[in-house]
Amino acid sequence: MAAQASAPAARAADVDQVRRLFNPRSVALIGATDKSRWSWSIFGNLQLHGFAGPVYLVNPRGVPVHGRDSYPSVADLPEPVDLAFVMVPTSAVLGVLTEVADAGIPSVVLLTSGFAEVGADGAELERQVVELARRRGLTILGPNGNGFINAAARITPYGLPIDDPLLSGPVGVVLQSGALASSVLTFAQTRNVGVSLLVSMGNESMVSMTDVMRYLIDDDATRVIALFIESVRRPDEFIALAREALAKGKPIVAIKVGRSQTGARVARAHTGSLVGDDAVVDAVFGQHGVIRVDCLEDLIITAGLLAATGPLPGNRVGFVTASGGASEIIADRAEDEGIEIPEFAPATVERLRRVVPEFAATQNPVDVTGYILVDRNLLRNALTAVHDDPSLDTLVVVTDLPRTLPADPTLILDGFRQSGELIRSSAKPIVVMGNTLTDITPVGRDVASQTGFPGVLGGIHHGLTALGRAVRWSELYRASLAATAAAPSPSLSASAPTPLSLPDEPGASWSEYRASAFVAEHGIPVVPSVLATDPIAAAEAANALGYPVVVKLAADEIEHKSDIGGVKVGLRDPAEVMAAYADVVSAGREVGADVQGALVQPQRSGGVELLVGIVTDPVWGQVLAVGLGGVWVEILRDTAIRVLPVDRDQILQALRSLRGAQLFDGPRGTEKADLDAVADAIAAAAALAGRLGGRLEALEINPLLVRGSQVEALDTLITWRKIESKSLSRTDPALRLSSP
């Protein structure tokens, strides 16, 4: 209780500590030496990029370093220092950190490696470092990280060389990779995308990725956050911050590596094979407004686009280009990305005819042709002609900044200046996109700076990838605003689900009979079912239910009864039922199952069979999968995944997103499915899972039969988790503390 009560105060202090870490007024380089390229780089970066405060060099021999006097120890520094950049051998780290704390230095970048990344001994040393830091009030970034670049404030304690000029701008970059940080920075510079802050996280022993995200969400210099993620160490914080960023209109663009299912949940049943780690990451990101990309180029290009435009008003886009081939590529890629290319209004076409050559295209995309070599104003005039078309939300003009300039660049500069003014004054967003992904040269960057011409997206492929993601994020942002406006006040909000009481040891799994009865008690419609313990009782049950019937083995250990011959269908008289009873019971005993008897159910036919599965992911908690079920589930793999909790509208969206969603509409004379009734049943399953919490490993209904408004679970399986002291769900209080 005490730890939970103090958590909010600790978190507020963490924000201040992180802010102080990234904004030091003075720096001490501890372990500075002419023999180290790290030392040369850090010192050179601070000097080259205009750090305004003093930089002190600490070398145990007190000899001159980098052409400057050094100090033998931290205690010899002439004044208090805000940041210590520590690059001493691993064995010396604890002693140096003690000296840093004694000197009253609050923040540390620990470049040194040899900690948790190398094994158990290193992990123990890292634990001791964190323990010392917490006890002495230090804030540590790293170890095993290159530091950070606060380009907005010209503070650059970073362990690799930073090219000049350092372009500052509105994109904050957080990387769980030290080696890639410089490559990302270089690419951003070549695309004319300025960064506000770039952080190489290292081992995240204290300062985590989510701590930096929180800082950037509150940072006025940052409009977009770009993440390179290897693992999410604090999933609850990540989700909460993603929601906060979306609510504030601050996009998060992320590349998440590691697509394999290694480490996926241990859940049995079909759902476990469908819900892989990467699919869950997609669901988490999609639900909470994180834009997922799959390469570093798209990370920067997408972030740069949204930093320039903010939320886009819609997906209807007009394109102006000087190439018919480019127009064809654009049309194909726009379809891939869900971008609509509407036809121009007649008035727009008439305006275009007045400015383009008679052999030029006047449809969308516009091809003004190579005549731009004769008329330098042609592209801009065509853009002006289509600008006011009522069917367009956004415009894209395909051009590039110059790579070189003639001896007299006046005409070129005037043209870019006029185009820049048009773009800046436009009521609609105008995006500039190149044909290919080529670097913006220093000449091009200088032209943009002089004329106010905007940044250029990198090539049609990457540019439309970024545009499509920006459009979808903008739609989600508007939906979030609308939902927030329509939401009840906090006092009326739903409380956390009431936990369900269960036996201390419910066993590994529950058979269909126990599982179906249990879910039926909690609002999930279930097909009528009778447990028979002998052939005569099975026949009597069939007579009462009405023919045809199904007979199924009842045994807790057998999850896929049909695989061992434990299901008999199409039974139409007592003799068939009694024979089927004997067969399924015998099949269970042959595999050593604890046979409880057999279930007798009325046979259902027609309709649409769905899978509804909920599994407990080791990182993100409970995950819902809905899709086409029955025998097709693992063949078609047509599944939509959502991380719980979800509301009814999100369930309906998941159902409509399936590739086979047209089956719900009653094709070829079949009965139209009542999706509201389906959503109600799935919502009841999700609510039940929420109440079961960490006890649940998997709950699977396969199939959930939908025939019009009749919705029934035909088979249900529940797998339980063995609860141990170290087995915590992501919603457990222990995982909400600020410590890693």
C-alpha cells in the first residue's frame, strides 16, 4: 500500500529528473583521455555544436587531455556540475559513481558496457549500480549507451561524431540501439528533418524508454516522437503514454523489431497459434494510435511528414506531377495505402486547361509534362488551379530541391520562394514529394532555408507509405477527440471489473462441459448440452433434445476431441447415439484421459462459424482474437486481434475488418448475421476474461455459431494459469511501480 501511495510523487520527481538530465548547464567527462575515440567524440560534439556551459575533463593522472587541463578526480572540480558522462572501465564504475554522488552531481550518462547485456555477473553489477544510484539520488542513462543529443538546446554529450550542421527540429527520437542512432540521425539530416532530442537508451537500468516518451510528450520543441523498439519493458506505461500522446495530437511513429513468435504465450488451443507476439504488437499500436513502420527510412520520413503537417483533414488527395509514369506509380501506391484520388470538378478541369499545355493531362493525378523545362511556373500554376477543388483534403506536388545551382540562381530562388509562399498560405495541407529517395544536398537545404520551401518526402514509394499512415493516424486522432468529448465525466466512468472467486487449483483445463456451463452463467449463449455417463442416458438425452444430435467425449485433458475420434455427428436415432457414446468414450480411454462420459447436443447447421479466443500475453496481458472459426481457423487465419479491455464498438470494428466479413451480409440467399448480437456475446466473453484476470491462460469458443440473430457457443475450452508469486499480469500493482 505504501509503495502504491507514493508512486504518483515518485513519477512527478522522475519527470523533473529526466528534464534535468537532458538540459545540463555544465558537463564533466569522467575517464577523458586522448586514447579514446569516445572521449574525443563527446568533447568534440560539445565544442562543435555550441554547448554554452563549461566542460570539465577528469583523468586520474591529471594530464592535459584534448588540449585542455584535466582534473585527477571528481572531487577536484572547481564547481558543482549538472551532468557526469562516465566512460571508465567496468570495474571502476561503482567507485566513480560514489564520487559523483559525493560531489552532488545529479545526472549521469554511463557509456561503459559489461553489465546486464553480458550475462548474470554483469546483471548483478548493474543491480548494484541502480541500488547505489537510488540510494544516493542519481539519475542514470545507460549503461551501455551512447548518450543523447538535445539539438533544440545545442547540448550534445554523445559518444559518436555528429556531423555539422546539426539540424534541430520537431522530431524526438528514442532508440533502443546505440549503433543505429548515428545512422538515423544522418538519414534525418539528409531528408532535412530536424530533431529536438535523440536518445540512445542503452540498458535502461534507470531511465526507460517510457520515461523519455513522457518527457517528449510534454516538450514544446517536439511535435512527433519516433521510436526504435526492441522490447517494451513497461507495457502499462507505454499504453498510457500512447493514449496521452494521441489525445494531445502528438503522433508516435515506431519501428518494433522481432517478428517471431519466440516467447509467445503458452496458451493451448487454436488461439495460441494465431496470436503471435508481432500480431499483438500490431494490435496494441493500432488501438492506441502508434504508427508502426517497418524500416528506418519510413520512421524518419513519416515522422517528418507529420511534424510538418500535423493531422491531415482526410484521405482525398490531389497530385500534381511532371511525369505520366510517376502518375501511374502514384495511382497504384495510393490504392495500396487507402488514399482516394477523386476526379476533379468541372471548374477545376477548366482552370487546368488554361495553364497546362493542350497535350497535358487534366485528370487527377495531373501530369503537366516535361513542358516545365520551358515554363518554370507550370507546376506551381497547376497546383494553384487544383487547390480549391472541393473534393480534395490534401494536395501533393511532386518535385525536388535542386542539387546544384547555376551561376545566377535568381530565377530558381524566386520560383522556390513563390512556391513556398503558396504552400505556407494554403488552407489545405500541401505536401512536397520527390520521385525517388535521394539525399537533399547542402545546396538544396540552403535553398529551402532561403526561400521557406518545405521539406521533401523521400520518393513516391516511401512518400505514399508515410502519407497513408499519416491519414490513418489523423482519422484515429479525430475519433479519439470525438470519443473524449462524448465520454462521461470521470465520476461516472466504469470501475475495474470485480474479480471472480475460483477454486485455488482449478486444474490445467476445463472440458467443454464444465467450461460451457461456466461461460453460460456469465451471459454467453451456449448450445443446450447434456452430460451422459452411459449409452442409455445418452439416447434418452438425444430423444429429449431432438434429432439429429452430436455426441462428444467429455474429458478435461482433451482439448481437440475430433483429433482422436472423440466427436460423432449426424446421429439420427437411439442406436446410433449409443454406438457413438461407446466409440468416443473408448477413444478417450485409449489415450489415457480421465473420461467423464459424453456430451449430447442438438446438431446445428448453416450460419457462420466464428472463433472467439482470449489468451494472456506475457507482456500485454489479455488479448482477444475473433475470426472465422470451425475447421478453417488455422487454414484461413482470418483473425482480428485486440488487446483487452475493448468496448462493443471496437468489437464490431474487429468483426468488420475480417477478410470474410461479407459472410455476415447473407450472400447468395443465406441469412444475414445480427452483428449486434454477435458483439454482445463477444463482449460478455471479454468481460468474463477481465474478471478472471491473471488466473486465465486461455478461453476459447470455437465455433461460435451465428445464424441470423441466433448466436451460440458450440464448443468451449478454458485453460488455467498456475498462479505463483512471480507470475504477475501487466495489471498487477507491482508492475505499475516506477522501478524496472
